Amino acid sequence: MKSDVIVIGAGLAGLTAARALMLAGANVVVLEARGRAGGRVMQKDLADGRRVQLGGEVVGPHHTAYRELVNDLGFTLESSFTHLSGSDTYILDDGVHIQDDLGWLSQEDRSIYRHCEEAFSKLAATVDPEDPWAHANAEALDRVSVADWLRSVGATPNVVRARRLAMGALAAEAPGRTSLLADLRKEATAPSPRFYDYETWESERVAEGSASVPLRLAEQLGHRIHFDSPAVSVDVANDGCLVVTQSGETFRSDAVISALPVGPIRDVRVEGVSRERLKSLNAQTHARVSKVVYVYPTSFWEASSQNGSSYLETGLIGGTWTQRDGILSALVPPERHAMFEATPSHRLTARLEQDVAKVFGYQPVEHIFVKRWAEDPWTQGYITAWRPGDVMEVGPLHGTHEPPFYVCGSDQWVCGYMEGAVRTGRDAAAAVLRQGGY
């Protein structure tokens, strides 16, 4: 089968790229390993009509590529959990703290926290997110961890602890295992760089469900998507590309777009792409993360003036937030994932219930959904992990193309995961169209 372009992966990025190519008149084929579209964005409908998101959920106002796509597809953006009344909850070694604005910190610690955040903001303003490697101190900033940098500017143990709690709730690597340059680069994409702020990054959601977006894209692409077709080899050449699937089916095209996560792409044999480009692509790593969703009849925590957002110093999950009425989302952060994986299946539900009971008190749960993204062979993780040294190791080829081989996906940009998928998918399609003259 011969086409203009083969897109490998029917996640949000691959579908965005394929749709743009289709609308421009290109003959496009999408190869998807799973039997469904959406990648790390998926949902499940409950019997009572509520819709549960098991992957990506929320975006912020500066996620313009995603917002444009949502509008173009006829969906609606609405406020997320950030607009809810009530207080945050912290489960610390010394007890439960129901307080906003890091109220568990002492006045002195809060003052030092603000000082550290101001220093971080000033430093982030010096980083070009498109080219962090051009920064005069790029190597030094990448070599140091966020935790070590915090200590160097006067952070107390409790200030570092506050950042560890915040990053754990996001299922990001802990501050001691995160490159300062990577964190600066990400926050530099925001209108006002600072420590990760939910109003900036997570204040909106698709009313119809975030997974409705890739499902609508897949519907529009129709027969162009070949499900249950994992690619095993890609041969790239200017006179034609060849992709072979696990079943032995062959597909030929003028160009190939890889929309695979950085783990699964290493399982594909790629020939005809420079050693430098493959080295950069293969240097990226994923954080091992799973998502847990708790379904209750109502948002019972509101009766205690809690908003559903929490941060846990111990337990399997790193924190919670309100997804919908009666529905809580949670993530298992990387440093707790080994304990999560080692928990026998017959005990896991009880352990997960105990974590939430510590935060909000015990209430019978209707359902607990567990999505093991780290163990999914077509994902092998959830978000990109940028450990000290990784930004320089990946280098300025990150997210770039080597025609007729192109890349896209949330791992290939740093401005939010669904935004990164849509943005890079759109841009990869544009690059193919410029090169191919379709």
C-alpha cells in the first residue's frame, strides 16, 4: 500500500498530524498498535452517565494549539477543579493539615519559599524554551537538580519538602531527580514563569471529556487508521519509506511521522535516520506512573470544606484532585511506583482506599479504576522524565525533523502534555506539507 505519509501512532499527536494532512489533500495512513485511538488520553462512561478520564484531563489558557483544536472540533472548554471552593489538604508525617497556600509552613518558611520562587522566576525568564541549549549556563543548569538549586538559594528543608509534595502530586520526578534546566524550560513557556501553578496549567477541561477530542479526530480519519498494527521497522529514504507491522503487512510512503512515545519508539527498528538524531530521540526517558480514579456517589469531602485537592507525604498516591462530581483523580508518582507494583492485586484496592480515607475520611467507594500507564507496552510511562543531565544529552535535536522522517508527541515539547501533543502534531504536518508540496 502506497501513501503520501505514514503516521505511526494514533494518540492525540498522531491524529492531529494526520487530520491536518488529510485536510490539506495528502493521502495519509495511520498505524496504531492498540485497538483504540487516543493514546494516553482515554475515558470510560459510567452507568449513571458520568464520564471518567483515565489519562490526560486538563489544560491552561496558554495551551493555544489545544484550545484551537477543541474549538475547531466543536467541543467546549469549561473551568476545572481550580475554581472549586474549599481548602487543600496535606497529609504529612505530623498529621492532617486542611489549609490553602502552604499554610502548614511556618511564617519564616513561607517567606523563604517566596524568595526561592522569585529567584526561580527570574532565572526562568532567561531561558528560551525553544532553545534552552543556547543559555550561557545551560550545562550547569542542567547538571544541578531542582532540590540542590533550592538549597543553594537558601531553601529550608521544609521549602524543599513543599516542592517535593507538589511534584509528587503531579507524578513528576522528585526535585532531587529533576534537572533545573528542564524545569526552567517548561515554566518559561507560561505567561508568568513561577513554580508550577494550577491556575496557569490546569484551569480548564473539555466539558464533553478530554478523550472525546481524539475520538472525534479518529472518526474524521475513518478508514485511514489501521488498528492493531504495531510498527516493528521503519526504513527511511528520499526515494520512499517502508514501514512493516508486527503482522508482516508493509506500507510505503514518501514520508513518515513517528508519534510514538519515547519508550515504544526504541522497540522499533529505524534505518535511514542519522545516528545523531536517533541518539537524541533515544536519550529521552519516561517517568513510571499510574493513574487512579475514585468514583463516589457525591463529592462528600465538600461537607468538610475540602476542595478535593490533596498532597500525601506517604502512601501509594501523591495527591488527588476533583475530576467531576464525586470523582477524584490521583497519580502514583515514580518514587512510589515500585511499592505500587509490588502490592498484591487482592490488597491494592484496600491500600488505595486507605490513602483517600486519610485525606477525607472513609466513605464507601463505588469504583476504583487503575490505569497502569508505566506497564502499558505502547506507552511505557506517562510523562517525560528530565533528570539532571538529560536536557544536554538529548540536545538541540529534540523535537526536530530529519525529512522524510518527522517526529511529534507530548514528549517532543514541554508546554503541557496535551498541548505538546497537538502543537507538535500540527507542526509536524506543516513541515511535511512544506517539504512535500502537497
